[in-house]
Amino acid sequence: MNKIIITYTEAGLAIAKSIAEDFDVEIFYKDKNIDKVLEERWSSLETIIFISASGIAVRKIAPLIKDKYTDPAVLVIDDRARHVISLLSGHIGGANELAIDIAKTIGAEPVITTASDNRGLEALDIYLRDNDFAYSSREALTIIMGAIVNNKKIYLKANDFNFNYDNFTSDKSKADYFIIQSEDYEAQDNEKTLYIIKKKYNMGIGLRRGTHLDVLEEAFHEVLKDMNISPKAIKRFGSIDIKKDEEALLELCKKYDRELIFYTADELNEVDVSEKSDFVKKITGAYAVSEAAAKLLGGKIILTKKIIDSITFSITEEI
């Protein structure tokens, strides 16, 4: 369970039980070990709800806070159920949305303090997340989000980017800040330029048992550099299910925070591929792994097969 409620009063416990009727949460009531629970579970928790004074919540979480991209959503509710405060990770962590939902459930008033929400502006980080965009750096994203809040003129050059903002311009000379879409392997960082990267490429991978992560990652970058594709533009990885425990493959996908989908040999064999290999069939049960997996992930094939250090890569592009 990755949502918890922490409370200290009988009134708070009643509110917690009411919330638990609609949300899957674990309740901690007057728990003397709560500091240890928070420390041990901080990185794995999705949501922490305090039904207490805001000061209690702040003191409990202060030593654990890292950044808005990894911290859990933290909410505070008073034990009269009058207000639901989005305290931490309002956008990426989802605290703002959850505060509104819980407020409706218990008849309270949601309290949202993020600048964009209070100005009726769309949150850029949420838009990027929900529309399969990655970005060049967190620092650049923060700067551009600040520029949006302050209604600065921003040069925009992007495809399939329908972010709602009234002060975009197509004239670079009139802009102080820039949003540029690029899926190129290397994009030059600039503190006033946010490069957005559409996650539109799928990669199938076939590899030998016991391949080391450094070998796999080096080959991964070599392929993408040759294709001039940013690693951040990869949307999903795919392979055969007998590789479910292949450490290097799992670690690569974890490092780049992308979904890894496994297919059975029968599923792969149903795909029309450019070349069938009896040798691969003997080893894996499938005539082709990387190309078939890439095609099953979706999109148009743009790299049928490239082999580096006995690792096979195939890439499709979603158009």
C-alpha cells in the first residue's frame, strides 16, 4: 500500500476512516514509530496525508524532502475537515488533484498554492508528462515555468505541442525564453531554452544471457547516436519473455525510466519480419526478437536490425 494517513486525534481518525471508504489508504493513528515509517518508506510512498496541524506535518517531513520529482504527494487536513491543503509535490506528485478529490469526498475546501493553478494557467510539467514529452533538464523546465507564470514572451518551435499559453511567439528576436522540440541525440543546453523531446520511438532488444550493463548501455548509445535519436525519445523497450530476469536489460530500462514489455516466442513468431533466424529460433523459440518486439510495440520500422557486441537493436517510430 503506497498511500498512508497519519493522525493523532479521535476526530482525525474518523476523517481518516471516511477517506478510506473511497481511497486505498493505510491509517497510522497515534503511532509512536511514525518517524521510522516515514524514513523507511519515503521513497516508495505515493501519498502521505496528515490529519493534523500543518506544523506537525512540516516537522515530520522536513528531513526527508529531496525534490518535487521524487518526493511523494503530501496533504494536510485539519481534524474538523474544513480544509485539505496540498503541501508538497502539487503537480508531478499529484497532490493538487488529490486534494480536490478528497475535499469533495469529505465536504472540505481544497487549498492550492501553486502559482500556475492560482492564475488559471496550465501546468507545463503536467502537460509534458501527460503528452509523452521528456525535457532537456529540470533546471530549464523550472526557469521556463517561472517565465510562464510571469507572462514572459516565449519563442516556440514544436510539433504536436498544444500547450495553452497566450504569449508564445514565432519571432526569436521578440522572445527572452525558448521552447524547442528536438529528438536529436545531442541538444545544447541553455538556461533560457527548454528542449522538449517527444517520446515516440520504440526499441526492441535481443541480447545474450549475462550481458553486462555497461556493454549494453554503450551499444544503446552507439545505435541512437548513429540514428541521431535522443535516449529520452525512447518511449518503450521490448524483448522476449525469457529475458525477464536479465539484469542488464532491467537496469537499462530502470535507469531511463521507461516501460519494458516482454513477449512470448509465439507472439513474436506471429510478426512478419525481414529475416528469420533458425539459430535464434533454436536458442529462444522465436525466429526474431528485436525486430518483432519493436513492431509489436507499435509504429513504423525505421531500424530493422543493428548488431553491436552480440546485442541486436530494432527501432520503430510512432507517427
